[in-house]
Amino acid sequence: MSLAVLLLAHGAPERVEDVEPYLGYVRPGRPLPPAVLEEIKHRYALIGGSPLLDCTRRQAEALQAGLGVPVYFGMRNWHPFIQDAMASMQAEGVRRIVAICLAPQYSKLSVGFYFRRVQEAKVALGYDAEIVWTRSFHDHPLLIAAFAERLAPLLPAERVLFTAHSLPEKILEQGDRYDAETRATARLVAAKLGLSQYDFAYQSQGLTDEKWLGPKVESLLDAYAAEGVKRIAISPIGFVCDHVEVLYDVDILFRNYAAARGIEITRAGSLNDSGTFIAALADVAAGKLRGN
């Protein structure tokens, strides 16, 4: 039986010219107002396009080298799409697939959505391979170690702020475990580093009128300014590679917001293809391949 791993990521445009068609996949049938579209293009221009595709490719190559089985990757909203990756696996005779979303904390609204896309592709292709789902690895010791390695060079700091991507607040009413898992990851990284004090906030809220999980990063920065804090370290523990939510939201938006309040921000480097992070993925995948 041919075994393989499928890594799932959001997808992002590498060029500013691709932002509009990319958003067409993110928001099918719901075009953004022209001013909002231009603002998003401006953000991608400032960071030189998203490195997400290249980062995911390097993660897949490193995982394949360490694991010794084929590793494919597919994007939910950009090329190569999840169905493209599934078609390649089908053509190459893969019969058992371990699916891992490159988001450590599970939410039905996020990771669950990726899994639905995989299932839809399987049906569309008439592909009868077995799929083993990896719902979460938010507390894996090697993931925690990888985040700690990136944050350690910034310590000590006046304040340490862990962040994760916000989701609509309604998920809490549905018993979703995302909020508990993001906070657990932060707590475990803090414990690994012996931090007696740290804060947690959500970032990158969506462009909708509904309530999103908080507190917002900006509210914490306001509180720090009121306390006279001058220097903080941010660790985005909800993300595993560089992309717009890190390179723009943290490195530009929050840094400028903080500077206007007399605060300097330093950021822990993204995991990207960190050897410790790849080892975490390999351990997760190996366990699933063994049936654990």
C-alpha cells in the first residue's frame, strides 16, 4: 500500500497582480469594495508578495527527506489547489494519505474547512484512497520546543505577547476548541521558557460586522502604553510560516501602532522550515501512518 502525507495550507498570492483573482477564491461571489481591494494590494506590495508557497514547499521537502515517504501539499485558495495535489496522488497510486493542516490548533471553521475541501476533491476525482485526518497538534512537545527556540533570543522582555488568528466569536457557542487550544499552546511555550508572566491576544480579525475572538492586539498595546511599557516581544503561535498576517499585520501594522505609543516591538521568527518544527510534523505523521 503506497503511503503519503498531504500538507494543507491557505494559499496566498506571490505577486500583487494575483491579489484580485486570489480574493475571488477566498470570497467567491462576494467582491470587495474597490477601496478595500486596493488596501489589500497595498499590503502585499509592502511585503513583496507572500512567501507562503515557497515556505510550504520547503516544509514539504524537508518533511519528505526526514520521513522517507512522499509528501504533497495543496492550497485551499490558490495554486496548487488541494484537488491538484489529490489528482497527483491518485495518478501516482497513493492509497493511504495522512492529511495535516499547517495550523496547529483545531477549529471546525478553519482546519475542518480544509478537510471538507479534501473530501470534496476525493469525491470529484472518484479517488477511493483512505484518508487519515490530523485534527490538531497544538500541544506536541516538539512544536512547543520549536516556538520556544524562536522566542528565546528575545528574552528577557518587559512583556511577552502570544498571538493567534482570530475567528468569529460564535464558534464558542458551538463548543469549538480553538480558543482553548491557542491559549494552551501559549501557556506551554511560556512554561517551556520559564515565563512567569505573559499575555495572549487575537489578531487579523476578518472584514465582517460579526464579533470576533478577543482581546485584540491593539487593546493590549494600549494597556502597555498606559503602564509605561517600552519594549515587548510578540510570538505568533497560531502561525507556522511567514505570510501577510505576520509580515504585514505584526511587522508593519502592529509595529507602527506600538511606535506611535512609545513601544518597540520585536517578533519571534516564524517556524518556517525549522528543524524542530519539521521533526514535530514528522512525529505527528509517523504516528498516523502507524495507525496511532
